[in-house]
Amino acid sequence: MAEEDLNSIDKEFVEFVVKNIVENPEDVEVSREIDEMGVLLTLKVNKEDMGKIIGKSGQTAKALRILLRIIGSKNNARVNLKIIEPEEE
């Protein structure tokens, strides 16, 4: 199956990019699941860093998703990114 060929390159890519954008890189968590729809990456960041990840009008999140789509298509896989909103304390 093509999704396994990615070998978590997609996950490492998201971790690298996000950790270099945020103020709290130690709080970045990326999990990876494979199902019939493809690869799903779930991203969790510190509440204070959500604005940096989403970006102005969602531009940063959109750019991340486009780059993941390119990585996925290169490997014949569908890669989606889900950003989990931190819970209020």
C-alpha cells in the first residue's frame, strides 16, 4: 500500500516545520494514522501557538496542507492534516 511507503516522512516534515514556527516546540505533538481514506496527521500545539499555525486567514495551515498533498501525491498517497484546538484551562 502506498501510504506505508511514505514511512512517516510526512509526519517528520510537519514536526520539523511546526517546531520551527512556534514559540513552544516542546509542546508540538504529531500523530499519524492510516485508514481507507489515506494518511491522517493530527497536530497538537500549545494554545499560545495556535495563531502561528493557523496564520492570517488560515494561510499557514493551508500552505502546510498543500505541501503535504504534494508529498502524498509524490508517493501515491492521500495525506490530510487535522489541527486539534487546545482545550481551555
